[in-house]
Amino acid sequence: MEQRPQVLARAVEGDADSFSSLLEPLLDQAYRLAAVMLNDRSSAEDAVQEAAIKAWRKVRQLRGDSGSLRPWFLSIVANECRMARRTRWWSVIKLADVKSPAAEEPESHSDLHRALLRLTPDERLPLVLHFYLDLPLEELARTLGVSQSAAKSRVYRAARRLRDDLTIEEVF
Amino acid sequence: MSNDDFRRELGHTFDDVAGSPSSNLRDRVRSAVTQAPEARGPYWIAGVAACVIAVLIVGVLYVANRPNPPSLVAGGHETPSASPSPEATASPSAQPTAVPTQSALPPFVCGSTTWAPSQPASTPYTEHISDLRTGVHSGYDRLTITFDRVPGQVEFHPQSGTAFTLSPSGMRATLKGKNGILIVMQGTDMHTSYSGPTDIVTGYSGLAEVRRVEDFEGVVQLGLGVNGAACYRAFYLGSPARLVIDVQTAS
């Protein structure tokens, strides 16, 4: 079986199949990240697809080894989600798509679920990366584009928005 | 709620929000990547930009250094004077960048002639004389006037004697020689691009002296002091634009 560094090298040289094979293991995580950020499964898949295209176009800019691929790609996905949300506010919204606040927060949802949806997408992002995708702190920081200590504090601050009695030791 | 409970419940919440990706997401992404333009976008954009810049530079250089400005030789016409000599019907030579052969040169004339471009510039401009040169040749002495562009109307007035009226002072100046030729150039100046002498005493057998008689308000007059008859021929050359005046000598 071909080694990942070789596949990455071929992808960087412009081999689309190699690039796709590198991305495939990351698509599930990318989708989960986008779905939580956007709270919309269909838009999440669109965002992942767009992010994959952008990543393909920028693959030459990828620095480091194949271990850098996941934080690099997830950061592109997160950016794509931000773009998608910016696009949404001015795009035409069909009346049928307009949800009432009650529909967004049905009674069946737990308090935690409702609290999560009240966070901004950028606040949800460190939570997803840490609690859902279980990224190591180093990758988490690279995905957010900040230092590890800053990444820690972002995760903790967002988690405190969900449960205010959390200590940082309980989070990490 | 314990820490483990919090993590567990948060995990379930994430699962509720996200669900699972559709089964065709992998194919969608692979197809999108395969059909997307290759990862060389910036390179071809840079290539196109380089081509556009190169075309612009070539265009600017071409406009700035047009090799063949419209020449009076090809497009000009001669207006006979009120008292033309039989030889005053000289036709202009073909427009070369080098001096044409003797057979291609116009014949010498001894009367007044006026030259004007057949297609005047749409926007009047002032032409700048940048150089004056003289030289001796077999059968004629030559004065070459170099311009930045093709000048407007040019008149040649042979005269008896070498006294000219300086303008705008009105003073009289007498040049070397026995006869003179007054060259009047409209829409021209001799002080913007020219820094050479304005009075050239050559010591030649035909063309004895060249002197600026007027350089005022877009009109330049040059007086030529000639030892023999004030017979001459004139033609234009391109690249750069030059007015060549050959003063006939005895030999």
C-alpha cells in the first residue's frame, strides 16, 4: 500500500485522485464540524464540498507532512462555514424555510442542546474540535490558528457557556 | 452533573445536531475535486497577467517610438510659390529611413517652395527641433534638421544677399555668403529639445552659415548663407524625423 507522504506528494503535484484519497478519511469529521457550526445538515455537506474544492486549489500551500492535513483541512471547512453563514443573511429566504424560535428549540431538546445552539458558530467550533472530534490540543490550536494556550482558553470559555461550574481541569 | 455525564451528554447533543453524512458525500467530494480546475489557478492567472502586461509594455513602447511618423515625403505636397522656377515642380522622394540614392532624390530648385503634410495633425502641436547638422558632399552641402516629430508647414524662400531680419527683435543680421535661403517652420520650436549652437559658420563652399533667425511663438526661421546660387532641394526622412536641405554647389 502506498505511503501517505507519497500520496501527499502526488496530490501536491496535481493528482486529483491522490488528493481525494487523502481527504476521504477526514470527510466524516469535516461534516460533523460543519453540521454543528451551521446547524444544518444539507448546508454542512455543501460546505464540506466547497472546502474540498478550495483545499484542492490550495494544496500547494500545504506546509508540513501529512499530519498537517487534518487541521489544515478542518480550518478550511470552518472558514467555509463562516462564509456560508455570511452568505445566508442576505440571500432570499423562502417563507417556508423560516422557522419559529419554538421550532428551533423544541421541548424535546435538552437544556444542553438548547444552550449549544445559543452559542455562535465560532464558539461552537472549539467545542466540536475538543469534545466531539477529540483533536489533540496541538491540532486543535492549528485548526483555530492560535497558540495552544489560546486554544485551551477558547475551549474552556465556550464550555463555561454551557455549564458555568466547569473547572479547566475538568475540560482538559 | 458530573464531568463524565457532561461529556457524554455533550457528545449525544453533537450527534443529534450533526447526524450522519449522506452516503454519497464521499462521491460528491471526489467528483467535485476531479472536475474542479487544477490546483494551478494562481499560475495560469499569473501567466495571463504576464501576457497582458507584456502586451501593454510593447504597446506603450510602440506608441512612444513609432518608427515611421507620417512623413511629408510620402504624404506631403508642394505648393508652388508665386514666382516658381521651372525646377520648382520637384516631387518629394520616396520615404526612406536612410538617405535615398541620388537618382531618387528630388531635383534642385531655386525658387520658393512650401511643404505641408497632406494630412495635418488632428490636434495642432508644436514640434521640437532636437539637432542641427551640416556636412559636405559632392555637388552639395547638406543641412539636416532633426525633429522629435514631423513638423508642420515648412517654407523655403531663396533670396539675394544674406541679410535677414531677426524676429522678434527686428534687428538685421548678415550671414556669410552671397545669397540666402530663409526656412520658415510653423508649429516648431528650437529651444525645448535643442541646446546646440544657433549660429553655425561652416566654411563650406556652398553652405556658408546657418543661423537661427526666429524662435518665437511656435515659429522657427533659419537663415542660410550660401556662397553660390540659392538653389536647394529638400526632403524628409523618418526614424527620426529629419528635414534634409541640400544646397547645390558648383562641383
